[in-house]
Amino acid sequence: MLNKDKNSNRLSVKTPVNKLLDHKMRLTQFSIEQNADAAFWMGPDARFIYVNEATTHMLGYSREQLLSMTVHDINPQFPREAWPEHWKEVKERGTYTFESNLRAIDGKMIPVDITPHFLEFEGREYNCAFVRDISERKLVEEQMRSSQKEKDVLLREVHHRVKNNLQIICSLYNLQSGYIKDREAFGMVKECQNRIRAISLVHESLYHSENMSSINLREYVPILVCSLINYYEIGPDQIRVKFDIEDTFIDLNTAVPCGLIVNEIVANSLLYAFPDRMKGEVSIIIRPSGEGEIEFMLSDNGIGIPDWLIQPEKQSMGLHLIDVLISQVKGRLRINNQNGTRFHIVLKEEK
């Protein structure tokens, strides 16, 4: 193909290779121009060198206006003093995607995903950035957050009402116990009250927790034990309680049995391990084992549980309940009644 050179009377020959390159360049430019995402090129000085048609639609500026502007004019995230550091990051990383906001001609802030690409061409540095409007995505995310917030409020209210209802049951037990003359029956009613309080405290802990799906035993157990100490009017000079509890999170299905287990063991120590105002110590150690299990070591240095009482056929109500609860959460129990009483419980940690 012969073409006349405008600067001379000579005729030039356009080779098939040059023709192919010219076609590819026009195709590349056409593709970028027709891209639904905004695209613009800029140099190290943050001035726009090229913008496609989608950029003008997104921001409302004409192409001529944008080509006379800089990144600082449309993106508050990158004022002049922050631009050198950003350019350095783009140069080091090559390409990545981040969220930002662009200011349109009417002042409206548009949330966007920006994917810069660092390029070097003929000794000059460029940043070719593709920008996607994520307004709809942000709207959906906000709706989801709002919906989740409503669910959280409802779930929090459920835990609060369950806690209140359990406290009402405790109050009814307390009222009823005033009419009980039999000492043994009176004690049984009081034990039931404490068990209900242990469950109520689980729901109160969930009500105050961040995610309402789990409670931290490090926070829950000391409150439970302190309520028992106050209930049985145990003075600090009589029985000392030592806590060594690591952050251990369990869900509702495990929290209620765990709370009842701790309630039974500690109540048993406070009531029976130190007769005749005997002084002593109760130790509570709880920690994840690192093997997907949780270890509970609850002990006292009191008089110890008699051997015969540990036998399954002669167990007290409290020991029988502990066995049932540990089976419910697929745990394991060992009891050592030498030099006091030691309960070693291992539970499977629920994820």
C-alpha cells in the first residue's frame, strides 16, 4: 500500500506489520474507551494524561476539564502531601485494589474500587488506573448491616427476657421456700435456685457479649462463683478462691452445662469441704488444651469426698447431675479425693 508523506513528495510503503500494529493500537484504545469502568492515566505529578468516556459519565466532568485537573482535585484521600507516598506504593506493588471515594462535579462522593497499574514506557512512568463504581454494593452492604443490627437487637432482647424469666422463677422458689419446714427440702429448693441462677447468668453474659453467640469463661465463671460465695455468706477470711482462667469461648449449647457443672462443684466445696468454719482454699483452673479441648480443674483442700459417695450407685444428686452434664457435652471426668477433692474435666471445644 502506497501513502504519500505529508512532509515530502515521497511515497511511503505501509508494510503489513505496521498495519497490524496500527490495528492493535486502535483496538486497545477502543476497548479502553468502551470499558464500563472508568479508566485514566496519570504521571508522577498526579496530572491526568488520558480518561475514557466512562470517567466523564461517572464524575460529570468533560474530558477537557479532567485533562486539566489532577488526582488531588477529585480524590480527598490523596492530597498533594500524600501523593509521593502513594506513587511509591504503586511503583513497588505494581498493581493492587483498594477502596476510596471520588468527588463528582456536583460534590457528591462516589464510593469506588481503584486498581492502579504501574507502567514504564519509553523512559517515563505512568499509572493506569481502572475505577469501578461500588455504590450499589455499598448500599447492599449497608442494608445487610442494618438487617444484622435488627437481628442482633432482637436476639439480645431474647437473652434479656430469658434471663428475666429465670429470675422470676428464682423469686418464686424463694417465696415458696418460706413455707417449707423440712430442712432437707429447704436445702433442695435453694440448690435449685442456684442452678437456675447459673443458667440465668449464661443468658446475661450473652446479652452483654459482642457477638451473642459465645461467652468467655474467663468472665463468666468468677461472676458465678462470687454469686455463690455471697449467697452462702462465705467470708474471705474463711475460704479463699483462686482463679486461673484463660480466655475460653464457648457457645450457648456448651455454656449452660458448663455453668451448671461449675455451680455444682463449687457449691459442694463451699457447703461441705470445710465444716465447723474450717479455713481453706478453692482453686479453679480453666484453659484450652491446644488439642481442640477445654480443661477444667476445680479443687479444694478440704476434708475430701468419701470414697463410697463417688460410687455411681451411691452418688449424691449433685454428683449424679455432674455426670449427666459431662455426658451431655461428651466430656471426661476424673475425681481425686486425696488431700481434698479435685475434679479434672475435659470437654470437646465447640468451634
